[in-house]
Amino acid sequence: MRIITLNANGIRSAARKGFFDWLPRQHADVVCLQEIKAQTAQLNDELFWPANYSCYYLEAEKKGYSGVALYARKEPDEVIPGLGWEDMDAEGRYLEARFGNLSVVSLYFPSGSSSEERQAVKFSFLDRFLPFLDECARSGRQYIFCGDWNIAHKPIDLKNWRSNQKNSGFLPEERAWLDRVFDDNGWVDAFRTVNPEPEQYTWWSNRGQAWAKNVGWRIDYQVVSPSLRNLIRSAAIYKDERFSDHAPLTIDYDLAF
């Protein structure tokens, strides 16, 4: 089973940069997109409904903002749009597809970099999402949470970690929250399970020459149930082309689909 996740930073922009030309060659079983920045009614072109996939979109109420999508080669048994949280569902941040006992989720955490108010929103999301993860763990289902979590976990996960310790995305409170997710609650960072190497990033600022110099952050994840740890086969970050300020993260699992 192959799963790709990408923060598209605007699905129409990613399309213009060749994302939908690249995608068919990847033979992905599930594709999770975040920050589509479009209303479904604006996606009339067949390009946005790839052949051989069941396609699902969850838009934000605010035009040109947030939103997530999920494409699946196999039609899901059920699709769950949203977390049931009015504020976050209005921003289009959670889309879950269920295939038997497996759930694959396209997930977009709030960013706190724009203001103190949005950082407070992010902390509120984290406070609520941890108990939700506990509920998922108790459910007996297997989960793969794909997307932009907007947090770099450890110093290895961003280039300039020393100078970013007071910045959103690498705050001590955010990193401690991920410690609880991975260390205390047992969820698995699928990428790090198979790739312990430094300088493996999925997002680069558009400022300066961050992309050219690989001054990046690893903030896009596939976070999986503990029972899936030994089924993670390989992981790759695609950088030969640039569809967004994020790069596609592809992970292969020894799972039938």
C-alpha cells in the first residue's frame, strides 16, 4: 500500500506546477492533500478528479483558505468529514476514509506563525486532539494520519533549530506535545521508523534561498498506529520538482489494499 501526502499550498497552483502530471506515475493507493485553498465548486476541471480514484474534498468556509482532500483507488466503506468541532470543521482540517479496519486521514493542523491569536487556536487544537487520539487508540481501529502537523519534533527535523526555539512550529510546548503522542501514547512517526538521517525536510520558506540551500523543516507526517510499525517498508520525500512550498511525502506499507 502506497500513501502520498502533500500540503499543496493551493491545489490550483500545484496543478499549474505539474502535480497532476506527476501523480499518475506514482501508483499511489491513497493521496492526502492539505491546504487546497479552493471551494469544490471551483474544481470543475477533470484534472482535479484523477481517473481511477474516488475523490473527496472538504473545503473551508472561508474562500481561498485551508481545506483538505483525499483520493483513493479503492472506494472507502465510509468517509468522515470533520472532527465534530465546529471551529475547526469550518476550516476544513480533517477528512477520514475507512477501509475495513483501517482509517486513512488527511489532516491539517492550524499554524500559529501569523499571530498570537492563531497560536492560541493551535494550542486549543492540540489540547483537544490528544484525547481524540486516545479515543482512536481505544477503538481497535488502525490509523494512518497523513498531513501537515505544523510542528518539527526534534532538532534533527529543522536546519536552524537553535534560532527557532521561540517560533511557532518548534516551541517547547509543541515539541513536548509530540513527545506525548510518540513516546507516551505509542503513536509512530512512520518516516523516522525507516529514515533516521538528518536534513530530511518537507517544507522550506519562500524567503531567501531556503529551498536551494535546503534550509527546511520536517513538519509533514504519516503518524500510524503502533500495530503498523513493522509494516512500514520505505519512505521518500520528492524534491526533483517543486509543486508547493512543501514536498510530497510517500510511504510504502506492507498492507493489502
